[in-house]
Amino acid sequence: MRRLIVNADDFGLTRGVNRAIVEAHAEGIVTSATLMANPAAFDEAASLASSQTHLGVGCHVVLVDGCPTLPKNEVRTLVSSRSGRLAESLSSFAVRAAAGRIDPEELEAEASAQIRKLQSAGLEVSHVDTHKHTHVMPQVLRPLLRAALRCQVRAVRNPFEPVRSSMLRGYRGMWAKYGKVKLLHLLAGRFRDEVARAGMATTDGTIGIVATGFMDEVLLGRMIDTLPEGTWELVCHPGYNDAALKAINTRLRGSRAEELGLLTSPNTREMLVRSEIQLISYRDLG
């Protein structure tokens, strides 16, 4: 049996992203979304999520490129002393984490605060993941799991992708990211052990990470055709490339509208039916 969670990241980023996620759920194959706690369109996203009773909603914990939920004096190792913002880039965050310069208690407190903000808005949080997949790092994963358990959230994204080089044929721009994803697989065993020790649910892995920003019908078809047995998650980023999106720091602009078209295409649903893949959400994980 093959089961697939289709999760839209960045819920709350802009009103155009919010609208696209709801459309991709109501008219397409999206079954789940992860909501950021602090972007400008959070309140609208929380209201929309409450009205979509079949949409699973998780917390997209932001530790990079954003603002903390807690006061900056409570998360000193997570923020810049000058701006009070979280680390601007994944690379700078990773260096600080690897060097032991991030306090795990501060990280746990910040993750808990973000999860609880969603819960305070009346949402049942189905799972957690992280912006830019920072929880591939053990220094992030352990306090994130503690935060989730403290908030009674029992599932977490498995951010490791079983990507094959043959899938990338004709997509030259994806090779650098492919190499990074392959290297990160060195951490996959530790991830599984940590999640098992915490008694939390997760999937067998995630697809779509390498394809982020490049997704088209051919690439999506290859991923669907080669999906292994088990339970997997497809990460997607639907949105409208409007003025609000152009005003924020993101490399995903035109690709969001292209993904929305794929997620709502009858051809995509037909591919899933033909491959006998069952759509589920994180609510359905044991």
C-alpha cells in the first residue's frame, strides 16, 4: 500500500499564499498545510484553517529568516543582537548550531510558543515541521520533539527524501540540491532513532524537497510513478505571485503559481488514482 500526505508549506506567509492553499485543498490534492506563527497573514490563515474541516494543520516552526514569538531577551542565542530577528540564512544558523552556540532550552521554548500560538487560535495542531527543514540537524530535532510533546503534538515531518538521480534527467539546476540531500542522509538513522525514542509518529520520508522551485508535470509524474511502498509526504508551496509575495524575502515566486496549477489539475489526480496511491493527512497517522 502507498499512502501520501500532500502538505502545503508557508501557510500564513501572504494572503495570496493562503488563498492558493485553500484552493489547492478544496479543488485539488492538498490534504495538509503547515502554518507559520508570525507572518503578516497569520490571522487570516488561522481563520481559513478553522473553516476547512478536512484540512490537517500543522505548525511550520520558523527558526531562520523571520521574527521570534518570544521576546528577544528570552531567545538570545536564536536572534541577532542588533536586529532582534532570527538568523537570516540557513547556512549561518547551521554553523551556529553545529558549534553549540544555540541554547536548546531557548529553541524548545520558542518552538513551544509558536505551536501554542496556533492552538490559542483554536487550531488542533496535527504535526510539526520546520522552515527550510532545519530539524534535519540533531541540535534542532531534540528540542523540537520536546516542544511538540509538551504541546501534545504527536507527529513530525521526516525530512529525508529517497531521490534518485534518474528522476532529475533534464533538470540541470537541481543537481546541487540533489547532492546536499544525499549528504544529509547520513543523519537519517539518527532522526528515526530520536523520533522512536520520543514515541512520535512520522512518515517513511518526504518527496518534493529537491524539486522545490522546479516542479512541473513531468517531474511530479516521475515522483508519483516511483513512490515506494509505505506512507510518504509530498512537500509543496502553492501561492499567487502577487505584490505581497514580491515584497518579502523568498526565492519561490513564479513557481508557487505553477505548483498551484499542478495541485489542482485533473491530470495529477488521475496519476494518483492510476498509481493506486491513497491520499491522507497527518491526522491519519497512527
